[in-house]
Amino acid sequence: MSHTPVQPAPARLNRSELAVPGSNAKMLEKAASSAADVLFLDLEDAVAPDDKLQARKNIIEALNTVDYGEKTVSIRINGLDTHYMYRDLVDILEQTGERLDLVMIPKAGTAADVYAVDMLVSQLEAATGRQKRLGFELLIETALGMQNVEAIAAASSRNESLHFGVADYAASTGMRVTTIGGPNPAYSVLTDTLADGSRQTHWADMWHYAIARMVVAARANGLRPIDGPFGDVQDSDGFRAQAHRASVLGCEGKWAIHPAQIELANEVNTPDDTAVQHARRILDAMAEAQRDGRGAVTLDGRMIDAASVRQARQLVEKADRINKQEAV
């Protein structure tokens, strides 16, 4: 391992993250009974300009009165380029207690953006005597943000997660798409001509580079990488496929922009029992090997070593957190 240690963010379940528009007071209350691990109460894209002030009041009321239980609760503030942002933070932090856990910063473009929010939040925490230190979720959803993703990920000790905002990213980079997530038939390759004279079309994943780069920046700084929205709320198979792809690339969870997507996200990002049992066997086998003075061992015909142990330990720890939460 490098001599430079990576300090992991606080461990939180983040399999599913439900977007809850602040302009809808009923949804702010109903979200408390959902199965989502994380709720972000939205003041930005889901709220029309004329509704911004009321949405802020609704969120303040919800944080003061709704029982969100053990869920992680975040607010997505308005962008730093708007006149709403500073009041989002000032009013909410001055008028609520300790229930809020995270602040989501949209369209993070540079490390200075994170610093600006950090400075304001730090002053508000000191002024209000807040005991719980707020963490940051950072939305990577512009070309500028992707260019600076490594610096953004390292910009504050409050940082906990990076999120891929697919729709704004597509707009920012000029991609020829109008959907929110999912594949595109134009992003494909043709095989060479086959023996029967035909050619096959293979669709490719146009989001692979962006998500893979975000995952590396997140993991290199101890943060959770989270995949963003999938727009077709009726296409459960499509959502599941995109969530699996992001999970394989290293994401810990995915957004749900509709309650119907929560269980899908939880399903994909929950380790299956067989995998967890195998991971526990790896840990047991390596512990036995170390007692015998061996650095590696074979299990079911396959070699396992220290890297195998790190993978297995992550899987088991995640399963244990899930079991603990479900038992509450």
C-alpha cells in the first residue's frame, strides 16, 4: 500500500437515495416510511423558481417535525450561481436542530465551490452551536466538474460521496441524447460481415468513462461513489440493468427519482447471501492460514490472498450494516 493513507468517509448505507421535492410537503412526510437508505430533500432542480421559498419553509418544517428514524437525511441546495443558495443554508441550519446529516452540492465544478460551501457551513455550525458535523455530497454533472473531479473529491474533510448527474452532464458535454440515463442505439458498433452476409449491432455503454472516472476519484479519497437518476420510472428492467452496470464499476448505490425505484436499487446493491457466505469463508480460511504462518491459501480450488481478504471484508461489513439497519 502507498505510504499516503486514505481516510474513509463515515460508513453509511447508501444503496438507494430517494429524491424528495421540497415543494411537496406530503412527499416530505411520506418519504420517512420509505425503504430508502438516504433521502435528499430537494431545493434545486425539482423545485420551480416561484416555489423556492416555500420549498425551503417546507423542508425546515419537515426537519423539525417528521420522524425520519435511522435514515440519512440530506438537502440539495441551489447552485452557487443562484441567489437562493446562501439562504438555503442559513435558514435551514439556523431554524432546525440536529436531524440533518448531509448537504448535497449541485454542479460542483471546482474545488473552490466546495470550499465556499464549507466555509459558510462551518460558520453556521459555530454560530448555532451545532454538535453534529455536516457531511457533503457532491454532484458531478458538468464538463467542468468532471475535468476537476479529483480536486473536488479532495476539497474538504466533510466530503462523503460523489454522485453522477447524468442529464446535466449530457447537456454540458453536448451529447446527442434527450433521455436521463440508459443506452442509446446510436452508440453502438457493427461487427464485420458474417458468413451469411449479415452484420450484428452491439450497443455500448456511453456512460462508462464518466462513471469509471468518478469512481476512481471517489475511492482514491475514501468517498462513496453513487450513480444518479434513471428517467424512465416504468422501465424496471432498464433501471436494474443500469444499476448493475454502475455497481460492477464500483458504485455503492443509485438514485431513486420515484418510490418504485427504491426496492430495485436496494436489491441490486445488497450482497446476495451466497456471496456473503463465501466472503465469510474467505475470512475464516485466511485467519487459519495466518495462524499457520501462511500468507496465501487455496479455497475451492482458487487462491486467496490479502487482496481477497480486503474484498471479502468490505462485503461482509456491508452485509452486517444492512442486517443491523433492517433489525431496527
